[in-house]
Amino acid sequence: MSEEKRATFGGRISAVLVAAGSAVGLGNIWRFPYLAGENGGGAFLVIYLAAVLLIGFPLMISEFSLGTATRHNAVGAFRALNRRWSVVGYMGILSSALILSFYLVVAGWTAEYMVHSVTSDLVSNTDPASYVAAFESFVGHPLKPVIYALIFAVATHLIIVLGVQRGIERASKVMMPVLLLVLLVLAVNSVLMPGGMEGLKFFLKPDFSKITAETILLAVGQAFFSLSIGLGTMITYASYFKSDTSIKQTAMQVTLLDTFVAVMAGLVIFPAVFSAGIEPGSGPSLVFITLPSIFSTLPMSGFWSTIFFLLLVLAALTSTISLHESVTAYVEEEWKLSRTKAARLTTLLTGALAVVASLSLGIWKEYTICGMTFFDSLDYLTANILLPLGAFLTCLFVGWKFDRTLFERQLYPNGIPGREYPLLRFMIRYICPIILFVIFSDNLGLI
Ligand code: TRP
């Protein structure tokens, strides 16, 4: 597609909103709290924040610059600049499809919880053990979670075929401010719960004796997952930015907003976890058993849980849209298919994988890969291997191969580099790849 004909988002504010819509999602509210809970609370938070600042932010700028410089999907962007590096783009498209597959399953759970909030049977009980049992029987059910995941896939599909601008932009605009407000109310409520201070301490007071090399990899992987970087999603999105969009500001605002939501989610979850006597290391079920127990203590519990799960569904939807969009844009532009056909292929493939991922938590539990269910292995492979690897290669490319003046022109359209530029470039060329390399080799047992 020629540059003039390509869709663009409405302007600077919209660029922030859609990129934030991609970043803010289940990664912040479901994945971050459960990983922090399993890996030492405060210590995990500190490493996570360091990873966001030192590696996440420079990488988001790098991906944005590749998108605005080339105006292509992830594969097309690398190919336009240096053919040999298009393999990084392919890796990104593959990882997007894999992430989307298990993400749809979790998104389906949030939809199911929303429905049960409306009918009020979610919050009718106050015993944490009953929430655990309810969650387990739900995710292991052979049909229900599969149907919800497929409904989610179809909803994503419909928004994608409606087109970039109308669909994605509109969805992101309404949701973000409301989400922030509700999280704020819930965080205040949680901190005031009896015993809530214990949870606050767990989340905010680092105990570094709990840190291992694997914890660091998990925190870095989570930073990438949460910011939607490492696999070219932000390349595709930036290719739709208007030419006067400031990359630096957008990246800064998206990073801040995304991190704020994750920290708020921690402030909602951990005080309640300790107050209700839930195990912080419960794993992926953590928020799904903690949230109902928060809502059951509130006046108008059904109302709060409905609003919250509705927002979660929308936050998940703007993230599934971005994952879907990066695959669809690739198929559409590189395979020269119509947008509808490209979207249909993406939906069919990821929908089918989502069914397998969902069943792997129930009737297909005994089929494992390296001791993990198919669901867990998709999560592990993408967040802890493909994302950091993609991020590493993207840094190397932008730092060492990408034409320096072209890069500068993306960042500083008026031709005057900001004061932060030397530091930023140094981070992208040296600090980010070195940190990533060390973490990787350490986890593979090479050093
Ligand atoms: N960042 C999203 C979340 O936190 C998930 C996501 C959307 C993503 N697009 C991505 C993760 C691209 C990695 C890469 O829920």
C-alpha cells in the first residue's frame, strides 16, 4: 500500500491512546500481580521498574522509529531497511500470533467473570476457598472457557475488519480514564481492608534475598509483555502515526501510564490477598480469586464487579486488537490479500490455537511440553524467550544498523536533537543489548 493511502490515527493524543490501549491489558492486571506474588513482591517490583526504565522505554522508542521511518508492518519495516534482518520481523509476527492464542483464553475468563458479575452469583459467597474452587472448575470446563475465548476472537476480528482508524481508536478513547478511576477507588478500598497493610508491605518493601537469575528474566520479560514491545507490534502501530506525532512524548506517556496501571493493580490486589488469607504465590489464578473476594466486601458488590470486569474486558480487547493487527497487517501487505481475508486467516489460526490452549488446562492437562501445559508453554516461550530475543535483536538493529540520520529524523523532526539523545543512543547501542545478553546467557547456564 502506498504511503498516502495508508490509514493514520487522528493525531498525537490518539497515538498515545491506541499505543496505551495496546500496552495496558491483562499483562498489567492479571500477569504482573501473579508474577510479583510468586517472585518476592517488592523485589520483583523494583527489578520490573528498572527493566521498564532502562530497557523498555528505549526499546519502545526504537520500535516507534522503525514504524514511522518505513510505514510498514514489522516484516516489511525490517525488509525495507535491511533484507537480512527481516527475520526479526518474522519472529515478531509468529510471537504475536502465539501470544494472541493464550491471551484470548485469559480474555475469555474475564468475559465469563463479567457475565457472572451481572448475574451477581460471582460475589454471593465470601469464602476465598470457594473462589479457588469456582475458578478451577471454570477453566477446566471442556466447553465454557473455549466458547468465551472464541467470542473474544470474533469480537477482535470484527473490530479489525471495521478498519484501523474507526475501530481501534474509538475503543481506546473511552476506556482508559474510567479504568484509572476505578483502579484508584479499588486501591484505596484495599489498603483500608483489615490486614491490608501486610500486603502493602509485601508489595512495596523489597526483600532482595528472594531474587534469582530467573526472577530477573521474568521481570524483564514481563516489562516487555506489558509494554507490548519486542515483537514489532509498536512498529506496526507507529506506522499509522501521523507525521507530526512525537515519538519521544508518546513513548514516555505510554510507558508511564502502563507502569502506573500495573502498580495500581498491585495496590488493589496485594492488600486484599493478605486480608483474605489468599496465597500470594497462587499463580495465574491469583487475580481471579482475589478480585471476587474484594468485591464481596463492598456495598453494591455486583455493580463494582460488573464495572471492573467490563473494563478488564475492554482493556484486554484493545490489546488483542493490537496483536491481531500486527499479524493482519503483515498478511495483508506481504501476501497481498484483502484486509478481510488477512484478518480471517489470523482469526482462524489463533482461534484454533486458543481452543487447544484452553483445553490444555482441563481435559488435555496430561499432555505437557517440558513439564508445562500447552497454555503455560505458550506463555513461557513468548514472554521469556521470544520477547527478550526480539528485543535484543531490535536494539542491535536500531543501534548499529539503522541509518543514524534516519533515526534522528524520526525522533527530532525539527532537526535539533534533545539533550537526552546521547544517553538514549548509548542505552540502545550498549546498555540494553548487554543487559539482555547477560540475562539470557545466565539463564541458559552459559556464564
Ligand atoms: N501489553 C499487553 C498487555 O499487557 C499485551 C500485548 C499486546 C502484547 N500487544 C503485545 C505483548 C505485543 C507483547 C507484544 O496485556
